[in-house]
Amino acid sequence: MRRAGAAHRAPGPIAQRPGRHRHRPRSLRGRPRRGLRPPAVAMPPLRYVALGDSYTIGTSVAEEERWPNQLAAVEPGLELVANLGVNGYTTRDVIDLELPQLEALEPEFLTILVGVNDVVQRVPAPHYRQRLGQILDALVAKVGAGRVLALTMPDYTVTPSGAEYGDPVRQSAAIRANNEILKELAGGRLVRVVDIYDLSLKAAEDPTLVAVDGLHPSASQYVLWMSRIFPAVRQMLGPR
């Protein structure tokens, strides 16, 4: 209520004190409003396909004991959609029978372990080099070098049945030579290599590292492999 006789004045502008800014809208907490950050969205796992021979398919061990399965079980960034490994396969078989399957599988991460049967069948080193290079090129073209992991071959000659597959001295030398070829070819394509060769040699002194067939790695040996495979994959995938 206005006092009688008092002249009505229109409200004037609020005086600004020197050095003070004009009033800005504030949030309920008294801070200037800012855009809300969207919640973090978990990235889906990469579609993982393993290629190779008996060491990939895990001959003589249970499915969950195969190293690709062990890897997928501990690495949330990977989903194992196919294990294409077949007992007895060579690099030629991988080219002819495994690589063609990748188109339908749509992989995003690939591993390759192959070559021991090339040694058993005495495939000349130049042929092995050419075929392995063809395999690596196909894998890199499919998912990129940063999503391809190659493993060296283990040395089966130290197992109880190893001598049944050729002269141990000669075959062991061929395995080492082919592993060096793998490292060379993979390095030239920026493909990461996990070297499990020395781990396989432990089977000469520890029978628990050999499967019941007397030739292939046991689940315990694949656990040893995982001590090197998993950290490498974790580094390759990075934060997810």
C-alpha cells in the first residue's frame, strides 16, 4: 500500500558497483550452468577369431582349456566367435580353408598360430615364408595390424611322442628357424608376436605340461602361455 500523496516513481536500473559483473543465472548449487556430460557407454567386445592348427584348437584338452578360450574368458574386450584351428593343418590349409571363412565371420581381432605341420611335412623354408606372408597380409587387410596377434610355434620334440614325427634335432632346428621367419615377417607388418617357444621346452622336465596323448600341450601348459598372451592382448586393446 502506497502512502497518500507520495509520488509514484518508475523503478530505475540497478546501480552497478565498480568492478562488478552483471548478474548471471546460476544453478541450484550457485554455480554457472554447464552442459551435462553424457554417461560413459561400455564398448562392446571385439569379435575374435582364432586361426591355426592343433595348438589353436587345443587337441587333447577340454574346450574351455584351449588357450583362445582361456583368453576370451579373462579378457572382457574379446568375444570368441570362432576357433578355426584344425589338427594337422599347414600354412597351405589356413590359406585354402580358414581364410575364406573370415568374410562371413566378420572378425575384429585375430590370432594365428600355424607352422608345425609344415615342419613335420618338411615344407621348404622359402615356401613357408611365402605362405606365412600371404596369411599375415590377409589378416592385416581384414582387421589392421593392431588387431592381429601371432604366436611362435612350440617345440614338440621335447615331448614323449615327439620323436615319432621326425628326427628331434633336425625338427627342433626347423621349428626355431621358422619362428625366426615369423618374427621377421610379423615385424615388417607391425604385427605383434608372443613368443611361447621357451615355455614349451619346460615340458622336457615337467610331464604335467604334456596332454594325455604325449604330444600336445596340456591345459597347464596353456596357462603358462596365457601369462604372456593376456598381457600382450590387454596392451593391444587398451582402455575399453
